[in-house]
Amino acid sequence: MFKEFFFKKLIEKQLGSLSEDQKIRALAALESNPDFFEQLVDEIKTETDNGVNQMEAVRLVAMRHQEQLIRMLKEGGIVK
């Protein structure tokens, strides 16, 4: 539970440019798919442990899971 709290706060910070409604939807997607997002975090950590900077690690992992991320964002009404 402690880990989830900090992860949620981190995500909220990263969603700063979205509208309040979009933030709520994005957090709902996160909460309804915790295993998927935990997998993403683990993959990003693996990349950074292997010397890739954090921004590039996020980009690489997001590209690997692009189809699933887009589907989730569309289903949640975050993007059209």
C-alpha cells in the first residue's frame, strides 16, 4: 500500500499538464491495471540499471507497450 501511494503521487506529478478530468481518468486506468503498470516500472528500472537514462528508459518501455497503452488511454477517454 505504501508503494502504491508514492507511485500514485509520482504519476500525479507527471500528469501536471492534463485537465483535472483527464488526470482522474488516467489514475483510474492506473488503478484498474496495477499489474501492467508495475511491469512497466520494473522494465524502466531494468533499463536504468543497465545504464540507460531515465527519460530514454521510459521512451523505450513505452514504445514496447505502445499498442496496449494507446488502447487503455482511448478506453479511459484520456485520448481520442
